[in-house]
Amino acid sequence: MSASAGPHKAFPQSPRPMAPEALLDAGERERIRAKSALFSPPDATLADGRRELVGMPRERIAAEMVAIGEKPFRAKQLWHWIYHQGVTDFAAMNTIAKPLQARLAENFVIGRPGVAEEQISTDGTRKWLFEYRDGQKVETVYIPDHDRGALCISTQIGCTLSCTFCHTGTQKLVRNLGVAEIVGQFMAARDAYGEWPTPKGGSGDKDAGEDGRRLSNIVVMGMGEPLYNYENIAAALTIIMDHEGIALSRRRITLSTSGVVPMMDLCGQELGVNLAVSLHATNDALRDEIVPLNRKYPIAELLAACRRYPGASNARRITFEYVMLRGVNDSIGEAHELVRLLEGIPAKVNLIPFNPWPGSPYKTSTPEALRGFAEVLNAAGYSSPIRRPRGRDILAACGQLKTESERRRAGQA
Ligand code: SAH
Ligand code: SF4
């Protein structure tokens, strides 16, 4: 089994209790995992036999050290160099003697995705087209905001779901990204902004240390449905949150899902990151059409999963994303219906003006419709910022990401 696709059980937080209703979904979760495994990334070993250290769980690095005749504590040193210092060259690890540096370099690599293309929007948004070892590509976007900013990372190449307003949804799922490929997006962005090493003391749950950094937050809102690649995204976020490495607080990470109900419980229990849910419609007939996953997990089930999401509270609200499509889902009546649906959920609403892409079938709601909709939500006590479109000119805004990567013919994949 490859390091990047391997199972990973050591999560940093003590698991939160799972609600009894959620436990009933165990069989469904197994089916989802089995399906996800069909789209596994390639093995994280190079053709010359060297193994990728990025993405390996700590215990696995320790086992690798033992396998080359070293003491397991070397794993702690390596972890520090890789994830705290951001070093990619063994020769720079000055707490490790030269002969061992050489032996490590013979056996391992510390890689980054290749940069196939990079664009900067007039508003400062920056988009990378990253290329992995098998030539497949994804997009990652950095959205600056004063003295901070969020990196929008991708989890799959393409998507199995085909939400009608989403450009990624027009690209078939090519494959899942592996742990190294997901963590690598963040590490490469940190390289680009020169933000190594991790600030002193990391952030941990105290949430200090990231202030003033450009890469202060992560949103898992790029290409793909993260909860259909759960093993890899969970292992990747676990590495990113590790206190002795990148140490980004779970409070600074938001994962967006189109509503994979059985995996939402697991995400809350094991990772405890902020949750964003792509709702986009207030009745099943419309949501069936624009977010086809709704046929499997309808609105009532989705909202029930939100109500029991571990850790959701007034201080940590669930974000409901609502893409405003002109004349489709943006009436005042629907705004009232949304208020009714969200009753009792610690929620905030993100109204996203539809971002067009070549050949897209919708129009952005008018400013009046946006304002009217937001007013109803605000009057009901919901904070409902209208998300200013960012990076539209370089097709970097929500839902505009798509790459040329294609699924190779059977036998080659
Ligand atoms: N697959 C996940 C995360 C990626 S999409 C999900 O669907 O939640 C991130 C957000 O962008 C989602 O809320 C998605 O519905 C929204 N989105 C997709 N296409 C869009 C578009 N063209 N304009 C505005 N938002 C869009
Ligand atoms: Fe996939 Fe999310 Fe786009 Fe829907 S909105 S097609 S789930 S990436």
C-alpha cells in the first residue's frame, strides 16, 4: 500500500462522541470508502525506489528509520525539519550527521508538487496549477485578506458529482489526491511566500502565532468533494494540524461538502475542523436538480447531520453556502424558507454570487436580489455576508476551477 493512500488512524484530538443516528451509517461509510479506493493516487515511491516522506504518518517514518538501521527518534527530527522548518534538502538538516544525511537522501525524498503555471489576479488572488509526478494537475488558490489569507486547496482531480453551476463538475473524476499531494499544496504555497519556519510555539488550540501570516487559514473548497476522499484529506489535515510541524489550528481550517451525510459525522468526530455545507436550494425538487447528490441525501437528512455535528456551537457555527443564481433560487420567499430550515442550527450563511465560466448555464443574481435575500437573513439574526467574488479574471473564484487532466485509458491509469 502506498504511503499516500495508506490508512491512517492516529488523529490528534480525542474523538468526540458520535450520535446514535450517525452510528447507523457505518455500512454506508464502508461503501463510500470502497468506492473512493477505486480512485486511489499512485504510490508515493519514485521510479528509482526512493520514498516520499511528505505525507507519511509519523509512526511510518519511525518504522522506515528502523528499517535502514536507525533509531526511531530520528522520525521526530525529520518531522521538525520537514514540517516546521520546511526544508526539502537533507543536507540542510544540521542536527543530523553528514553520513546519515547522505543515506537519507539515497532512500527518501521530500517533494513538492511542480508548478506548471501561476497566475495573479488584479485583486491579488493567486492561482497555481500544480503538477504531480504522474503528470496530473490541480488548481490551488490563495485569497489574500489584509494581513492574512486563506489557501483554497483541492482534494480530487475532477469530481464525481455534477452540480450544474460548477465548472469542476463538468470534469469527470480523474483520481483522488494522495496525502502528500494535498499537504504539498500548502507547503508549496508556504515556499512561495517564504513563510517557513512555523511561528514559535505553533498555534495549537490557543490559536496564536498565525496572525500576521499570509497563509493563516485553509479552506478545503477547491476541486473535488473532500468527503469522497476522506482517508487522504483526514491524514493530510492531521499532518497540517500536528503541533510539532505546521501546527495550523483546526479553528483555522474549514472543510466544505456538498452533503456526504455519513462522512460528515466522522469529519466532526475525528478532525473537528469547521464545516461548510453547500446548500444552494431550499426544497428537494430544486436541490435534486442543481446538487444531484441531494437525491441520495435530501435536505432533511443533511440538516439533521448538521444539527448533530460535533463541536458546532454559537461560537463555532456551521457555514451554509448558497450560490445565488438569477431567477433560480434567489427569491425573497426562498430566503424566508432558508431561515425556517436553519432554525436551531448554529449557522451563518455565505451568499456567493454565481461565478460564471465558459459555457455556464446561469446568470449571477442582480445586486437587488442579493441585497433583498441578505436582508431577510440578517433580520432573522443570521450573519450573511455576500462573498465578494475574488480572482474571477483568472478563473480562480469559487466553482471556476477545472484542469485539462483526463482519466487515462484502462490499464494506463
Ligand atoms: N465539493 C465541495 C467543495 C468544493 S466547491 C462542495 O461542493 O462543497 C466550493 C464551493 O463553491 C461550494 O459551495 C460550491 O457549491 C461553490 N460553487 C461551485 N460552483 C460555483 C460557481 N460557479 N459560483 C459560485 N460558487 C460555486
Ligand atoms: Fe463537485 Fe463541489 Fe463542484 Fe459539486 S460544487 S461538482 S461537489 S466540486
